[in-house]
Amino acid sequence: MRRPNTSPSWRLPPLLLALYIVIVINLLESPCLVHAAELPFDIDSTPIHPIHERAQVTPLAALEISTGEGLQETEGYVGDFAYFERELVGRAPEGVATLKDGEKMDMEAEPGTVSYFVLERSETGDNDEKDEANVSNEADPGHSVAENGSIDRRQEQEQTIYISVNTCRQPLPDVGFVSDLPPQLTLYVSTSPDNPKPGPDAKDDLAAQPVPLNNGSTVLNITASPTTSIYIGVEAPSLSPGWKGTFRFEVAVSTTSYYHSYRGDEPFLFMIDTDSESALFITHNITYDTSLARQWADLEPDKIPFQMYVFPENAWGAEGLRRSFCGIREAFNVNNSAIKVERSMTTRYGADLPKAQFHVQGLERNKNYTGFLLTDGTDKFPDASRAVQETLGISRGGRVWKQFQWKTKADDSCQVIYNLPFCNNIAYAVPSSPKFASNSSALAKLYDDQARSYYDNFSKSLAQIPCNTTATAQYSLARTCDDCARDYKTWLCSVLMPRCESISTPDPWLQVRNLGALAPEARIPGLNVSGEERRRWATRQSRNKLIDEEVKPGPYKELLPCEDLCFDIVRSCPAMLGFQCPAEGMRGSQYGKRAGEGEKGRLMCNFPGAVVDLNTVRGAGTRVGVGLGMIVMLMGVLVVVV
């Protein structure tokens, strides 16, 4: 029998195949052979920084981390860069919105939630420029280069970060009466990457204590390295019974100044006067730079970067939002369809400097109101007026000024007029009647035309005076005919257009007028006037006959013109014109005195340009004036009859 062939030659192919399989398996399992992920840039074509080695990129699967208990493998991918820190190349955590330096972000929020934001370090500092400055050995003294070539970031100069939040919309009460203010948002801030979502459940490593918003607004500043990310959480609180709705708010972070601002010590506004259904306001002088005055004065109404918003007392409107720019504006647009605010620019009322003017209409008689002045952000200012923005301290997101209150007049016997062509410094409430309620321009024209007519007669008399003559022939070395004409016009307009107050106003320095419009048996509640007082000329009729014959108001009280208006015209005009002021005893019934030291803050007599600054008297910058008892024309010369 033949023995089988036991030569190894026929076994070689199976052995080679098995060996090949083993080698392949070992190679596939080797940690040294992997496919690299796609790089964010071409390393071979990227210049290497002089003080840094080329970035070494390794898969985390091949990175052995010693823990003292052996070697552990971690899943995922990490770039080990010598030039960049880990947080710089990291991305914002999921659910965190990225902010930009100096720009606001709008956000809707359900009650009981927290909204998260981050200003990444690339937004707060240019790291490349700082590192290159160190490499060139011209580094900022606050930076240093360590011996191993890396930057000691602990010595980087810290910068201030400005954070602001404004509530634009808030939950509303769903019951008839609420005694509490709406719930407020709360601001949380962290600068630690270990707490990228700060909030009520993540209070570790906060950069400051949590800050609840106050009346819809808050600001917070912190200091941080230019390479430190700023993490923000805004908590929308859960609602208690009696409230419903959601929140909408704006958040902004800036490295230069607060985006939103509020100033609680200054309303930046004067009240000129009010009547039963309107009120007139002007701002302070916007600029004292005469080169910019004309540019401001010529602004169209829709270009004026100031706006006024008004809310009735005890009416739901800006409650809980009194410091929020977007909150006040949105609340007014939603809740005050009957109130209209007409705005314009003016250079009247002293010094010929620009002011914003607001005529608020659609008000109700004898009612309290709250007003707010808002200034738009810097991008709304005229191009050549950045200096004004800097002087006022207006930020990019605008400013809310201090709120203020006033009350409308109780009856229709007074009406606000302004912007008169001739008596251009007159702006206050004058005696009126219901027939002019919807036609204030006709009322203003009636008064203004009368004043112009009297002034024309006066001008003819003044023309007979040798004004432009030698010094020895002039009637005064201190005053000229121009002074006389100016002071006479100011005086004339003031006395022909009495400043009107409601008959029920209790101030003792007011003069009762036009009681003759009442039936003999009629009585006014709170007004104690005897029969003898009713028969007096001063109380029975108006100072100006035109008022009783053409305007026909009801009874009213007059804020008397200031006595210095009379003194000025006597000083400024030639003696031959015959002007004189009443004697001390009689003068008190025809003229008022300005507030004394113990009465500051009260408007006790009238003069052109008189305004009310939250019940504080302010003048127009220069003293003007004159007033009278009755006017008659005699041979073309105006005579004061006392």
C-alpha cells in the first residue's frame, strides 16, 4: 500500500493565508494606525509662529491619560494646540445664543424658563494682535512671555464689560384688580467655562450676585480678561395666580458702554402749561454750539431723536416698565390710542438755542398723568451732532429720563397756544371758550393780530424819537430805541394774553377774572366771593376787552404779569412816551412778584418764556417784560392807566 505524501510543500498556501489574516488583524487593531479627521486648516501650508511649535493633532483614542490606576481611553476628539486655548476654539454650548459686542438681541421667554447667552472671547479682545505684539518684543507691559515661549495670560490687563437688560413686554393681570407690580426678570452672569449656563440652578462661579430687574431694566458691569467669554442667563419667573402671558426682552453686552441707559435724577424736560385736554412741554437746550443749532432747528418731526410718552394715572400701561426704553414705547403704542403727541423743534423761549417741543393732546380734564421722555440711540442722531450725544451721555440703545407727573385743568376756560407769528415768545394757556376747543390756531390768531395792531401804532410813535443821533442828543446812554421796541413788545404780548388758570385753583396770588359771566345767583364750589367783589371791575371782567367780547370765556383766574416787565419798559423807553408803573399799593392788583427765597419752585407771576420744571420755576435766560391795568390809545401813544 502506498504511503501518503507528507511533504510540507502542499501545506504552505494555507499557512501563508492564515499568517496574512493574523497580520492584517493586528495591523487594524494597532492604535498607531488611524484615519485623521479633517483639519480646520492645512498644517503643512500654515506658517509656524516663531515662539510656538507646530500644533500637534492627535486622536483622543490614542491619547493615554495617566490617572494613577492605569491607562484610560476617552472617546471623542480634542485638538492640542500650543497657540490657542481650548475655550477659544470651542463652540457655544447647545441652547446658548451668541451675542455680538455692542449689539442687542431680542428674546421671547415663557414664564419659569431661563434664556442663555454668551459673548465669546473673540468678541471681547483681538488675541492675534496681542500675541503678535508680544512676539515683536513690544508687548503691552501688562503682558509677558514665559521662558517656554507661551503667554502668561494671568497678567493680561482686564477690561470692563457692560451688560444691560430691558423688558419690552411682560405678563398682564387677568383679574380686575392687582396690588403688586408685575414679576421681574433676573440677570445671572458667569465668566467661567465650568458654568456656561448660569441661572437659579447654576450659581457656582458667578461673576456677580444675581440682579433682579427694577421696573423692567438693569445694568451690570464686571471686569474680565480680554480673552474671557461672558456667559449670561436671564430668568423669566413663574407666574403667580392673577397673571398671564409671556416675556419679551432685550439683552446687550458691550466693551465700551451700556447699550441701554436710565437717568433717574433728571427729566430733561420743562412743562410750559396745560389746559383741560392738552399740555405743552419743551426739552432743555439740546446744544449750546451755535454751529449745530440750525441743523437741529431744521429737523423734520420724524427725524427728532426725542419722544415723549404719556400714561393716565392708575391706568395699566408702563407699570413695571418705567425704566425700560422698549417697554415704555411698546406699552404706549398698545394702551394709549386716544393720546397723541405732536413733536417739533423750536429755538424760542430764550437764547435762540434748539429745543424739542411736545404738544400732548387727547387728555381728560382734571386728571393726573405720568410722562416719560425717551432719547433715541446714537444711530438716530444727526450726523454732525455726535458731540451732543457724548455731552448727554446717550448710548446706542437710547435713554429713559426720569418720569414726571402733572394734572390737567379742571374747566374749559383756558387753552394752550404757542408758535404765534408775532408774539413768538408766548406759549401758555390763555382765556378761551368751547367754541375754540377744536381750533386753537384761530384763538392764537385772534390774540396775535390784536397785539400786532397795537404794536404798529406804537412803532409810529417811536419813529418820532431821534434814536440814531449823537451821544449828546440821545435820550439815554444806557438804552436805545431797539431796547424800547423789544421790551414794549414783550410787555404788550404778556398783558394782552393773560396766563389763565382754572377758577378752582386755590393759589392766593392768582387774580379772579370775568365773574360777570356768571348769573348773579350762581356760585362756584370752593370759591368764596362776596357780592361786593363781584361788582369790582378787576374781578367782574377781563383785563383785555377783546377777551370778553370775542372769546367769551367763563370765570377764570389770571397769573398776573411780573412787575419787572413794567419796570423794564419804563427804563428802556423815552420819557416823552409817558410810560409809568402803578404805585406800590395799586401795583399789587395788576402785577405779581417773582418767587422769593422761601418760595422757590413756584411760578407766582408770568413772563414770556416762563416754564415749570416739575413745579420749579425756570426763566428763559434773560429778564424780559412789562404789564398793565387797561390800554387806551391817545394821539398814537400807548398810555398805561392806573
